[in-house]
Amino acid sequence: MPIILTLDDTLATVLEVNAQLVGETSEALAQRLLRDRLLDSKVIEHDMFQRNLAAFNHMLPELLQTHAGKAVAFLNGELVGVGADRITLAQEIWARYGYTEILVREVALTPPVHFLPYPYRERQNFPDVPIP
């Protein structure tokens, strides 16, 4: 099913120049760029993460008043769950909506910082580095 797009003069010129640089027709380059952007799961995941994070940040003042200290889950930029802890909430959301990308955050004025200790096993590989 062909779709005809009308580009403004600036975009059409940029497309033509870039197509010539890479040795493609402007139509082929446009299709490749659209395919890469629309079908690339990394782009979709990044966009979804950004949408969910923006929704969380937008709702944070309200969430601090209503759900401080609890975990909240966002899917497609919408609040879809509240729970006591992040792991249980994530499992509940995945059971309800299927295994999809969600944002699960603790409602706090400053995000919690988790200390991840450097594995002792790895330190043994460097005998000249002092172990604290």
C-alpha cells in the first residue's frame, strides 16, 4: 500500500543531498530511514522509556502526596499500578499486561541510591591492587 508524503523544500533538499552522498535514490533513502526509525526496537524502547519517565516526573508532586514511599508503575506514559515494593509490582503488571517495557520507580523526592559492591572474586584477579 503506497503512501505519498509531501515534504517541505528544506527537507526535500536535505533528503536529495543525503541520498546522493550515500548513492541511493531519495525514495530508497526515505524508506530505509523510516524503516530504521519505525521498526527499530531500540528506538521504540528508548521512546517508551522517555514517555514513562516524563509521565512519572510530571506526576511526582501528586504522587508524593498520595503514594510516598510506595512503588509506582508506568506503561505507555500512564500510571498503571501502585504497590509496596518494585519487584512485586513489576510482576503484577507483567501478569496483567504481558511482558512489556514498564517503568517502576519508588515515589521519593530524591531517587534511592543502591550500593553495588565490587565482587571480591574479581578483585582476586588483580593481586597488586590493594583490597580495602
